[in-house]
Amino acid sequence: RVAGSKADISREKSAILFEKAKKYFPGGVNSPVRAFKSVYGTPLFIEKGDGCFLWDADGNQFIDFCCSWGPLILGHNHPKIREAVISTLQHGLSFGAPTALENELAELILKNNKYIQKLRFVSSGTEAVMSAIRLARGYTKRDKIIKFEGCYHGHSDSLLVKAGSGLVTFGETSSLGVPKAFADETVVIGLNDKEALERAFAEFKEEIAAVIIEGIPANNGLLMQNKEYIEFLRKITSDHGSLLIFDEVITGFRLGFEGAAAYYDVHPDIITYGKIIGGGMPVGAYGSSEEIMGYISPDGGVYQAGTLSGNPVAMAAGIAQLSELNKPGFYKELNKKAAEFSASIQRYASAKNYKVRVFNVGSIFWIAFTDKDNIQAASDIEAESMDKYKVMHRELLNRGVYLGPSGYEVGFVSAAHSKIELEKAKRAIFESLDVVFK
Ligand code: PLP
């Protein structure tokens, strides 16, 4: 079955692999959302990817808008990245000692990013954020952090915390195994709510080490924030001697080379990166000013380390990918393509009076089953709208289009999505919406 054509897909081989996987892994997967719990059917086991396409174990072809959850901004199996990885691994996979490749990737980033002066490479977004929080606490000598309901920052203990009841509350853990004492240090408030933040600062005053926000929250729908609100975050943190952390694991190198910081033109104190930075290999990073990064070990007293940090093969993949992104016009072209794609889905849905809004920024898009023109906080999303997403997801798989297996997940357009494939994908989306609303 080729992408873009309509036929109920066979999942026979994927289903057999999933049965086997369930014997080995909790829920049959190594990361929960992959288990397809929020959509119909069992997970597709992927055999290969090339350009904007994915093929599953049953030989079905899909136009992929998940793109490994964001890293693959150049699409799958990009020749430059593949060649860089192959030529680097000929010399060995890991040394646990510095290599010139780390310098090269750092230079490429720092020379083209006015918001950070030094960085540290780690191996995932979770690690980047966890380390950034420790750095903020070490620098300010304070313990509390403020995070927002609807932002995901990886699975470290301090951040697996959701809002409790009451106006300004200590968070409640959102996972078993997170000590209550950790949750007590995390204050969780709603996005786009100035008063809640003012109340939190009034209550905890000099205890707040940092406020952390996703560059543009994109893990719970796409929750566009007003520039003015982000400027307010900058001001209130500075006024209280707290740090502002942008978690740019999704938005970094996605909205533009300098990510959300440049998008808003707001200078946060610490920025975290992941996903795109490693070209599909496990890389994360956090960066800040020389002064703040001076607190990181071995220069300073904030300990952070990693056996595979700065891994040469991963660095080579990152260099190859970011070099492409740094070419003139790259983002302009990609973002235009994504904007046109999103707008035409919106036009179709509006013409048919479907309760659908397509939100788009850069090459990120989110198809929401709502008639609200603004969705800026997690509480603006209606849980029932996810039933419609489930139907659309099933219909799209049967038409050869792969979106993330949850209605809260955004989609990504990559440079590898050609006009022809985007046209095919649009047609599949139109037909699927017709089924959803029939
Ligand atoms: N921060 C944000 C904004 C993310 O979207 C994610 C992952 O989706 C993370 C942190 C965690 O990154 P990782 O899954 O690489 O640990």
C-alpha cells in the first residue's frame, strides 16, 4: 500500500512483533506514547524511513508528520547525515574523552546564536532540562521552580508534577515514584495567566530559582503564547532575582536557528535543546551566559556528567544537520511550506463548517477539534475532542499518512516533504475529516 492511497492497512506483522514486545517491555514499548493507547489499533513497527516516508513491517508506506517527534527536520535518512555518521563511526564509536567534533558543533551553534555563550552537551532533552534546573538552583541558591500546566519537560522528578487544587499550590506528582518532597519544590500554574504568576511570586518571593516554559508549548496541543506574556515572564523573573529557562527541546533549531528566543526576541537565562540538535542521534544541550555556565563542574560546584556526552557519532550527525539548517533561506522556505499546508487544511475545514482549527508556527502544526480561535492554556482543550482525533488518525493511517498517536501531539513538516507529497497528504486529511464529521 503506497502513501496517499486508500486501503485498510494490514498490521499483521506489526501485531506479531507487538505481541512479542509485550513479553519484553512494559506495554510492549520503550516510551509510553508509542503504545497507541490513545488511538485505534496496535503500534506500527517501523522498518525504514527515507525522505518524508516511513515503511512499516507490513510494507505499508506513509507520509510521516511525526518525524521521530521532531528531530528529523530534514526528513529520514538524509544523505549528508548518513554519510557523516558512517565516516565518523569508522574511527570508533566512543572515547569518553574530548574530540574536535564537540568543538565543531558548539562553534556552529554559538556563532549563530546570540542568546547563549557556552553550552554543555548531554544525551537527551530530559537530561538537558534536569541539568538546567540544577544549574538554576545552584546559581540562585534557591530551591523552588515554577512550571506551567500543559508544558512537558521530560521525565526528571522535579518536572513530573501537575497542578494541585487551589489558586497557588504546591504541585502534585504526576507519576508514582516521585517523592512528595520533590513536588513541594515545584509550583505549577496555568499558562497565559499573569495573575497566577504574580500570586506565586508574592507567596514564594525569594524562594524561586527559576520559571521554566517551553519555547512555544507544543506537548499538549500547540499553545501559542503572546509575546507580551513572554516579556512579562522575563520581567517578573528578573525583578525577583529568578532565572528564566526556555525549554527549546522542540522549538530550538525548529522555529529558526535561534529558536523561540529569537522568535519572541526575549533573552532567557538558560536554554535547553534536544531533538534537532542531534540530527536523529541522542543529543541534548543546555546553554547560558559565560557567568552562569561557570557554575557547572569542573569550573563550578554544580555537578553534571555523562559517559556518552558529546559522543562523536552523535556530534557528527548534529553538525551535518545544523549545517544544512544554517544555509540562507532554509527556514523561510520550510516555514512557508508548512504555513500553506496548514492554511489549506483550515480552508477546507472552514468551508465545510467542520469544528476544526489548524494552529501553525514555523514548521509545527496542530489539528485541533475545536471552534476556539485561541488555545493558549491546557485548560482550553476539551478532552472529548480527542475522540475525533482518534477517528482521523485511523482514517489517515488507512490513507498512508502518519501522525503522532495522540490528539495532543503536534505534527512536523520537514524539508523532505515535497509539494507532491503535501498535496497527497492534504487530500488524505480532507477525506479523513469528511469521515470524522459524517
Ligand atoms: N522538553 C520538551 C519541550 C520536550 O518536548 C521533550 C520531549 O518530547 C523533552 C523535554 C524531553 O526530551 P527527551 O525525550 O529527549 O528526553
